[in-house]
Amino acid sequence: QVQLVESGGGLAQPGGSLRLSCAASGRIFSIYPVGWYRQVPGKERELVATLSPGGRINIADSVKDRFTISRDNTENIVYLQMNNLKAEDTAVYYCNVDLRPLAGNYWGQGTQVTVSQ
């Protein structure tokens, strides 16, 4: 069983920054790809960024040049650095690791990010 715990969300002003963290219960980020997703009410969850065990990064076009994803293997934590935040970045952000077919598809509980004056 994998547990993912997100933190770091909150209220930010437009143009501000936040750093989200996703802590895993084991050394899975160095073995499996990890993703950050976000969701607003009434819309489907959308991919924000992914990081492969080898370090390959994929960033959604909507946040490219503003968001970055990184990993601390020692602490089993993945970060999402969000800069130059915009109102449209307001969402609940989720961390995800998909271990299928060997195991399950795991999500954290989510952390709310609100960008507003």
C-alpha cells in the first residue's frame, strides 16, 4: 500500500509562488513515474507535470515556463514549484503514482491552491 501526502497549498496572489510537496510512504519516486494533477469543480482532472525515475520531465503547456517538478530521493518527496501564479491555476492539486499492473493507482488527498487578490 502506497500513501501519498500533499502539502504546501494555500492562498497566493496573482504573480506569486507556492511550492507543493508530495511525500511518499516508501522509495517509489526513484522507481516509478510521478505526476501532479489538478482539478476544479465540474471539470475533469488534468495533468500538470510528470517526472520519470530517470529524470524526464513533462509539463503541461498551460503551465510551461511557470511550473517545475523535482524530486528529493533521500526524503521520498516530489515538489511542484509554481511561479507567476494566475487565477486560472486555482484548483485542488493531487499527486499520483501509477503502479499498475503490479499494484494500484495511488492518489494523495489533494491540496487546495487558491490564487486571488
